[in-house]
Amino acid sequence: MPTRALLDTHSFLWFIGGDERLSRRSRALIESRSNPMFVSAASLWEIAIKHGLGKLALDRPFAELIPEQLARQQIAVLGLEMAHMAEFVGLPLHHRDPFDRMIVAQARVEGLPVISVDEALDAYGVERIW
């Protein structure tokens, strides 16, 4: 049975960059074309912000790299919906990062596990794959 999952921002970046910090299990799940993978629009926004501030280096311009990788890797963008925002505002502040809390909110609403090394997400009761 296919595993649908939502990639945390670092997992997406580590995957497209070939970073060895991504666990073997996570890499195998993402690489399997039978597993529908999603990345949050919030993650893409976070990447754009950090890249624009010079806090995140990309090997090519954001507008080239990200769309190309999404298409090549068959990763769908999970847009921000009202239900996600409603879930977000009700979340406790176990995690201070608003991008991570939005990923948690989307995972909870959509019933998706999150591919993430971040153990702080566990406090929200979402399934975390690593």
C-alpha cells in the first residue's frame, strides 16, 4: 500500500540536494514513485525567505530550482487552506517555528505523516517518519 507523506522543509531540501543527513528510510520512501509525496506551500515560502535573506544557499535561482525539482521528483505542493489555518491557530506552542507548526497543522488536517528528523513534532501527535 502506498505511503502518502508530507515532507518537512529540511527533508525536502536534503532530498533534492542529495544530503546524506536524510535517513535511508526517508530517501527510499520519497524515491518510490508509488508513494505520493507533498511539500507544504509554507515550506516553499520558508525556503524563499531564507534564500532571499542569504541564510540559505541554493545552487541555482529559486525560481528555476524549486519548480524543476518538484516536477522531476513528482512532489506535489500542498496549498494552504482555511482548515489548515484554523488547525494552526489552535495548536499549542510546543514548537516555536511557525513554518513547522503549519506543516503539523496540514499533516493533522490531511491525515499525513511527516518526514522529519525533528522530534519536537512528536508532541503534536502526528506520525513522524524518519
